[in-house]
Amino acid sequence: MGKVLTVNERHLLLALKKQRDLREWAVRRHIDPWAFREALILVLHIDAAAALERGVPPQNIQTFDDLVVENAAEIMQAKGHGSR
């Protein structure tokens, strides 16, 4: 995927497939795309809070997130979508 693989690639692909299926569900149910996006962002914040409660250092979460964002930008650029 990106230049540095952050997690097990098979697990990542399974999770991405589930997200794609969820997005298809939202489209079929006429869920507002902005509501869907907000829900995804809220889940990330809730997950980060749970990780912090379990003792994961904030810098570890930030380092991981930064790497994932960098990988995503590289993937999008390679597909010709540019960056934000």
C-alpha cells in the first residue's frame, strides 16, 4: 500500500472491504454523505479516547495516524487524485 505498512495487510484489506460495504449500505439507505463522514470521524475520536484510557501514549497514536495519513496521500497521488 504505502511506503511503510503499518498493520497486517490482510487485516487492513478486510477492514477496508467492510468500510466499503458500509458506505454502500449508507448510499442504499440514502444516508446523508456528510452524516456518514461525521460518523467515521467520531468513531476515530472515540477509538483514540479508548486507547488513551488503556494506557496507549498520545504520541504513539499521533505517530501512527501521521504515518497512515502520509500513506493515504501517497496512494491517492499514485491514483492521480492529488492531495488535500
